[in-house]
Amino acid sequence: MEASSLGDLPEQPELPLLIVDPASSSELADLLAEAALVPAKRRLLMAPERDLGLARRARAHGYSGILPKTDEGPLMVAAIKLVLAGGEYFPCFDEGESPMGSGGPGPVDRLSKRQREVLEEMRVGRTNKEIAKSLGISIATVKLHVQAVLGAAGARNRTEAVTRLSQGTTGAFED
């Protein structure tokens, strides 16, 4: 169902997913708060591009993720599926920072079980295709999880992510 404004949504039971796509950045602040009032299990914010500040604001308003319009189609579909399955999608937008904010659990602890499995596959040097086959998931989903791992580590590449997440973690990579 599509509505030109949140007020146009008919009254109904809780939506499984509400995707908010603001027409302009000027209406964004009001829309974030207004959308939080619509009964929905999960919320995703469409964004014109990757924006760490916007991701943090969306998360503070209870959104499950932010979906940059610059992402490839298969990655967007995988992100939507992840959010519908109960996960979060907040890709890393700035080097060394995560939209999750600082404090709280460590970077590895913030990863989902599946993301930790992907991280382990990355640690042994497997490609996205090999990871997808090993875990029985699509390559697009692997890319989504790899991006989440890179974000949690604040890393620019897989090697850097594995190195950063291996340091200071206790028992995370025991053989």
C-alpha cells in the first residue's frame, strides 16, 4: 500500500513494515517523528544517499534501518528481507564510525548470529560466492552481512574488519 502522506494511511492493524520515503530533506525531521506514531512492527527510512547523521536520527526514532537509494537493487531487497526478519540495517557511512553509536556492547556483540557466521567465513578467506554456498544464502545477502561487519569494525575492507574484530575479543575466534 502506498500513501502520499502518513495521514492518508487507512486505520488498520499494525503494519509488518513501513517504508518512509520523504519527498525532501526539509520535511524529514517532522516525518521521522510522525512515522513513529504509525502502528508498524518495523520501519525503514529511504535516504537519497548515505548519511551517518540521518542514520543515527532514524535509529533514535525507532527505525530498523536506513536504505540509501544509491544502493544496488539486490542489496536493497536483501536489506528489506533482513529488516522483515527482525534484523537492523544501518550500513557504515563514515570511516571508523557506526550508526549504532558508541558505548554498550562491543562491535562483535552487535552483530547478529548470521553476521558472526559471515565474519568467521571472512576470517578464513572465503569469497562472497563461497560464503553464500557454505551458508545457503544469496550473494546479495552475503554482501549485506559483509557491509554490516565492515560497519561494526569501522573498516574499509574485509582484512581490516577481520583484524579489528579479532583484536580485543575474547573467544570470538577460537579454533
